[in-house]
Amino acid sequence: MKFVIHFVLVFFVFQNNCYSQQSKAELTKKFAITIKSVDDFFDRFNFKEKTNFRNFLITEFPDNNITREKLLYTLFNAKSKYCSDIDKKDFVNEVIKESYPQYINYKDTNWYAALNCSVLLNGKPEKLLLVLNVESKINDGFEWSITAAHSSFLDGSLGEIDATLFSEFKNKNILSDEKKYFLSPISHGIDFTNLDNIFTNKNHFKNYISKDIASSELIKLNNLITNSKIKFRQVESISYHLLQIDGWVLVLNHIENKDYANGWLVNQLIKTTENEKRIYKQKSLHIKLQ
Amino acid sequence: MRTKLIFALFLFSFTSLSAQIVPVCISEKYSNCYNDNQKWNTLLDKACEQLKLKKFPEAYKTLTEALIIDSVSSNGNVNAYIEVQHRRLRNYLKDLSQNANGEETNQEVAQPKAKVINVEESKPIENSVAANIEVKKVEETPTVEIKENIEPKETIIPVVEVKVDSIVSISQVEGTKTKIGDDEIKFTENDKFQFQEKGMQKVKQLESFVFQIGSKSTVQSLAMQSIAGAVKLFDNEERTVQVSSISSSEKRKSKIRAYLNKLRMLNYEDVKIEWADFQYASDFIKGRDGNYYGYIVFQQRFTATSIDKQKVYSDLTTKKIEVILKIYEKAEQGKITENWDIFLGDISVVQTSN
């Protein structure tokens, strides 16, 4: 707990809106403390050694006995009403349990990025939710693939003709000359600024979809893209949904706090059963489970 | 005892900041960098001569020109030794200019000294975080130094692997990994280090180019060469740079060449762009196309000034840049070897503050 207080102290020191009034050393420290990426979050969660952040802590707080438990508490948004102190305590105790410590990894299959996008549909602004996950399709390589799409303009059932596309989508086969139509495995690192490629490479939408996934929403989106009826504008916000910890769902958001920890923090901590996780995928992430 | 230690630390920091190492030219090392390009060789001689005459700004300009030529002719694989000398010279000139402009550095140094005295007088705060921060305030912004003895053109190590790990961890020390089975070899720690260093080197090259392009004191021909050099650092011209501003939540994207051209055309008297706090944020992960992808996070400080030298716009942004490791086959003397090179990819902006 003392460690957490120290962090707060640090942020009081840095509490200054105007960067030009802060020294370079202060800016560097603030930058070091901020959780700059999901990878950074993963490293802190796993208490990985020899990372930039661990090195920073050792240098700045040599007298502090930093443990994984203490560090885990700093990964929550202190201002969030969706992370109760009781849940946080339960969660941390479960994760660090000596007999069964739990860790998270980039290669885990059970975590998702939910992107709130703005698009133009026939010239009219609309919102589109795209849910992506990391997977390996071919060549032992990894990539971010679309698992679900959701929007009011994608509602409704498919017509008979479109229904034939369903099996085509599900049994999609990536040809070797289509190797370049994919989202880089570190797209999360650059906040999916490359997402517009999906809309630009109109005839290759299927390449960007998760294997074995087909849904009426994705087929409709495919049709809109290939017929140039939809134009991508930008990713408005991103949340990450981590379902790989037994009994818990974590939702990460990019948080800008002036006097607390900043960056990618747990903004929602949800205690769940495995069945509830399944429902969460269907209802919250709009994934059509096959 | 602890207070004394803090005080000693402070003094050490003060000394290290004040003692600027004057750049010199070791003729032998410079001549070792000669290549087939006569203009490059001439510029190195010229820079060396200028350094010997202590004409530092002139030497910096000459080395900048040399590096741009080298970068354009070598797809961004500039001579590492000269690049390090160039960076040192730039840092030296920066320190000189800071000391000349209102003794900004000394003011920063003086402040913590007073705080240290307070720490001595007030024992209870000795162990506080705040006390530590004040003492270490004088430390310079840490940057990742490129090791002087790296010679990238000679050290492009052929990657002999056929099948490699899908994730190359660059921050974990796991020891050297060797052959598993007949055709599966993983990257060694040395490989990972080389990839990491090379990626960082390319990002810093880009920083130099961006600085040159933005600066109004850069002559047009050199700025154009810098744009050409910067574009060559990317794996293709379709790569984009995302930009933001304090006044808008919209983040716009431009292709790399268009972005650099716009940067050159900015309607200010002068533009200063500083990048700092570079760090690798991820391991290199294999993609569908067989290349490996990682990214580097850094801070950008942008300052634009008007004719009367008044600051008219400044912002601080966190940027992320994709780094791509490409492995390719090369035929040399009848043998096919596998080589690698690092390129830059898309650049995103995370947040903007004033």
C-alpha cells in the first residue's frame, strides 16, 4: 500500500497541465510511469523482469520492496466505479496464488480489442464496432483478425442469395499471393491506425476475418465495402477485453488521470463464471459463437 | 549517512552535466569509414578538418550532409561510427546553446542543491519519494546510446535459420538459443540485440531527418535530400504518419512523403522537433508475411516560433512507430544466404497536451 501512496505522491509532483513548464527529467519520469501500451500492461501484470519500467522502479525507488502484489494494485483506474476494493483484493489474491499463479500473454486466444470506429455510410456519419483478436492463420505468423462487427446498419437477416456467402465465408482459404492482406501482429501497438487498409483493399475483406468465423453482420459489411458504400474515417476509441484469467473479465481503457496512474488501466473488473464469459462474448462483444 | 549519499549523488550529477566532452576527430577512425562514394569521403575529410579547428557548427552541418548522402545511397544503413559522432556533436552544440541561453541548465542544477540542504535539515522526508526526485532532477533525459563499435554495414549477420520462433523476445535474457532438430534454429540473444539496436538506430535517423526538415535554417536542397533519406527508412511509401493537435480530437493521417513535405511547408518562422525517451514496447512478433513486427514508443516535443522568436505553438505527444524486421535471401558468389534488415512502418500518435 505504501508503494501505491508513493505513486500518488509522484503524480502530485507531476501535476502540471503545461508540459513546457516541466523539466525534461520530470517529463521522462511521467512517461516512464504511464502504461503506454497493452504490452506494457502485460509486462507489469506478469511482473516481468528487465523491462524499462522495472529498471525505472529499481533506480527511482531503490528502498522499496516491490512485489507483484503491490504492482498489480497500480494497474487499476483508481477513479473507476467498476472496480470495487473487495473485487480488486479477491482478484489480486487469486492471481498471485502460490499454488496457481496466473499470467497473461500476447498469444492467449481469449482476449479481444473492441474498436469504436466512425464511418461514412452513403456519405452519412455512422458508428461501427469492430472486435478483433490475435490469431495465427498461416506461416506460423500472428495477426489481428476481425471476429465481430456490430452497428445498427448491420442489423437484420440476410437475404437468400447472400446466405450462400455464409459457407464461403466460413470456409475461406487464404491464397499464398494474398499474404500481404492482413493486420500487423502489433497493430495494437500503433492503435490500429492501419485499420483503414481493410476498407481500402476492397476485394480482400475475407482475408482480415478470423478463421472459421462467419456472421450476417460480417457478410453485410463485406458487401458494403466491396460496393464502395462505406468509407472509414477513424478509430474513435479502443478497449481491450481480457478473458483469460479464470473467473474474471478485465476491461482496459486508456485513462488520462491528472493525479493518478495514466495509460492502459483496468477500468472494469467483472467476476464471472465460464458460462457468463460465454454470454459476455455474445452480448458485449457481439461474437457469434460457432 | 543517507543524506550524504544523496548529496554526493547530486554532486556527481552536477559534475557530469557540466563536464561537456569536446568533440574531436580521430583521423584514422574517420578514414576507416571511407567508401566508394568520393563525395562522402570528401565530406568526412572536411568535417574532420573543421573539428580540428573547433568549428563545431560547421562540422555538424558537414556531417549531416554526409549522412544524408550515405543514407540515400544505402537505403538507410548509414555508417554507425559517423552517426554516433554526428549525434555527439549535436548534443554538444545543444548543451552549448542551452548554457548560452539564460543558463537554463544551471538554474535547474541550483534548485535541487537547495532541496538537498532541506533534506539534511529535515530528516523525516529523507526517505520520501519526493526527496529522491528532487535530488535526481539534474539527471539528463536518458536516451539509448548507439554503441560506438557497431558497424552495421559489416555486421549484417546472415540469419541461418529456416524456421524461427514466432515471437522474438528482446527484453528477456534467456541465453543463447540454438538448433532444435535439423532445420529449426531460433534467434540468438546476439541476434535480438542486433535487431533492437538497428531498429533504434533507424528511428533516431528519422529523428535527425525530421529535425532537419522542420528547421527553417536548413537549405532547401538539403531538406529535399533529407526527405528522400527519411522516406527510404520505411519499407514502402504507403506508410502513414498520424498527427493530432491540441485544438481537435480528430487525428489525421498522411503518407510519409506528404507528411514530410507538409512539415517543411509549415508556416512558422522556425520549427523545433525533439524526440526523447525511446523505448521498445514489444517483442518482435512474426506476421503472416514472414516478417517480424515490433514497435518503439517515444515522446515528441514540438515547438513553433514566430518572427520575434516568441513561442506560438507547442505540444507534447506520445508517438509509436512500427519496426519491421525483414529476412531476405541474397545470392553472393554463387551461394544463397539469408540476410535481414530493419525498416520503419506506420506511426501513430497517442495523446497531445500543451
